[in-house]
Amino acid sequence: MAIEMDAHFEAQRDDPDSTFGPVTRGEAFDFSGLIMCDVVDGRFTRIRVAYSTFLHTGADGTVTSLGIPH
């Protein structure tokens, strides 16, 4: 199974321990890529992610490419 995914995440509050690390309100993360899953007997057995862009936009509007997600 595979999906093409475009996702936008925006910090609604300051959070020193978010999934993306420390963030401040207004920071954003944009992901565009593919997610491929192997399904055996109705269960996910392997998930692979490939992306074309993964960007961080600071609260000041500065956009930075994050390279390989961590």
C-alpha cells in the first residue's frame, strides 16, 4: 500500500518537547512525500518513507530545508 502525503504542522503553543524538538508558537513544518507500507494478514509489517521536501518555517517567516528527517 502507498500514499502520497502533503502535511502541514503548525505549533499552536510553545513546546520544549514536541515531536520536532523545541518549538515556539507559529513555527511550521511542511512535508511532501510518499509513505509505503507492507501489509501482511491485515497488519503493517514494514513502513518506508520517502520525501521530496521537508521544510521548517520559523515564527519570523524564515524557511529552512531540514534535509533528512530525524
